[in-house]
Amino acid sequence: MTSADELFMQRALELAENGAGFVRPNPMVGCVIVHNNQIIGEGWHQKFGGPHAEVNAIISVKDKNLLKESTVYVTLEPCSHFGKTPPCADLLIKYGVQKVIICNEDPNPLVAGRGIIKLREAGIVVQSGFLAEKGSVLNRRFFCFHQKQRPYIVLKWAETADGFIAKENYEPVAISGSLAKNLVHKWRTEEAAIFVGSNTAKFDNPKLSIREWFGPPPVRLVIDKNLSLSPHLHLFDKSQPTIVLNFQRDEVLHENLELVRLELEANFLSQMLYHLHQKQIQSVLVEGGTFLLKAFLQAGTWDEARVFRSSERLGSGIPAPELSLHKLAETTSIGENQLFLHRNV
Ligand code: AOF
Ligand code: ZN
């Protein structure tokens, strides 16, 4: 592969990212069509249920006769199934493109290599796995969901310089600054759901909305074992889809409020992940409290941990969860806070 190939695929990856937040639970996909080293068409999957990247890229090509001598750079294997749209592999075959270069194979069992087989059987040269690492990072939620049969888990908390996450009596204390708050609201638009435990719901009474940012609101998830939380909490205001995981009953109370019953307290984490998988929820931002964060950490079931650290000291309080330092991937400054990004790989 040449540096020109890299440039074109990099462009396709860039285009794919335009779909962030709008295409889930579908993957973000970008496509670039090249003739004689010149880009003649571009497209990306723009919204869930809408045309796929390849369709949009082909539409954008003015002279369709050039397609017979063109190379298609696409970040995901072209689909082979009739979903909400007809198979992209068939479309590329119909126009007789010369070559297709792909980042990642599609792990969706409806496709899983069949798109590539279809193209090859039609005589198209196919090269797969190009810049695969970049594609895997871009669609890490989609890949985790299909390969591990569970949502991608992002843990998030703010701790003081002396390692506390909250006061002993749970009295709310502002640890992270306003820039951090904006960033968290952006993060909320990037995940399919946000999860909090019952103490956080009760003592912080969070809205878990995205008022400091723009984008699709995530599903709010709360655990309330005995359904004893006050119905007047912000979480139950029905302004956003909300799921209450509990040990009492299953019931749809409103189009935006649903009770989901777990059967055993002992393995609540795996049951919960099973239910979220069933509901096609591909990623979860876990916003606390410590019990919930520690449950994910102890089980090793997490993918990223994003930790804000302030320069303030509390002296005493509820200790923040601990993370092994070898998982630390990045450190940045966000206003007056430090942000530590850990990856569980
Ligand atoms: C592609 N190009 O741009 C995307 C693909 O329900 P549908 O018809 O939209 O199909 C969704 C599935 O198609 C999705 O789960 C994934 O396997 C594949 N996505 N494929 O060729 C695209 N977004
Ligand atoms: Zn497709």
C-alpha cells in the first residue's frame, strides 16, 4: 500500500466520524472513490436508517462511467444483507468498480465476511485490514458490542488531590471545574446510555441531561433495587428515556420510563450487561457512585476510565476507586483539573 492509499483511507475515516452520535447502533462508516489518483466521490453513513456510506459516495460521483476504473476506499466491509437498505456489495458490483480497499471486516453476523466474498466472486480485487487499528478505535463501541456481546463501558469520576470522590455523608461537593462539566456533557452525547447508582440518584439528584452540549440524549440508567427512590427525582421526569434496573418487577410506566427486573443480586453486572445487549445499547458511561464504579472495576468489565483530579483536598471522605498505573494512556489538563485516561487493554 502506498502513502496515497493511506491518505485516501485517512480521508474515509475522517468522513466516517461525521456520523458520530447520529448512526448508533450502526457503525460510523466513510467512503472515498478514487479515479486516476483523484477523488471523484465521497460519502458517509449520516444517520441511522439512512443510506450507507457507499451509496452516498456513489451518488456524489458525477460521471458514473469512471466507476469501472475506480478504487473504493471504505472503512467497513460493504454489507451483503438486505437491512433498511439493499446490500452495498451489490451496488459496487453493479457499477463494476475495479478495486475495494477496506479497514475492518463487519462483525455483524448478518454480514461477517459475506460482503467481501460477494465482491471477490464478482471479480473485484479486495484488500481488507488496511489501517485496521484506526477503524477499530473509531468503531470501538460497535466492535465491542458484536465481539464481546456487551456494551462498551466508559467509567468516569472526579477525585480530589488526596483521593476522595465524595464527602462521607454524600453531601454534594463540586470537584471538577466548568470546562470538565462541558466535556462530560459532550461525552454523554457520545454514548448510548449513562448509568448511576441509587446513592448518586438520591443524594446528587442529577438530571443526566446534555444541556451544556448538543447532540442526541442518551438513555438514563439507574439501579434501584427495591424501587424505593423518590419519583420526584430529576431522573424520573420522563424528559429522556430512562431504565430503572431493580429486583422487583418489569413494567413500562411511560414511553420514557421503564422498569427492568434483574433476578439475582449476586451477578447483577452480567445480568445488566445482558439486558443492555438485548436492548441494543452499545455503550454506557458510568458516572458513579463508588459502589457501581468498583463493581465494574473488580469484574474487569470496563474499557476506558476517565478520571478528573482537582488540586483541592477534602481531608476525609469516600475514597475514589483505584486503578493500576500501567493502564494509564494519556494525561491532559482541562481547566483547573487534570484528566487521566486509562484503557483496559
Ligand atoms: C455498510 N456501509 O455505511 C454501514 C454499514 O439496518 P441497515 O440496513 O442500516 O444495516 C445496518 C448494518 O449494516 C450495521 O449493523 C452494519 O453491519 C452495516 N453497516 N455497512 O456497508 C455503511 N453503516
Ligand atoms: Zn451497506
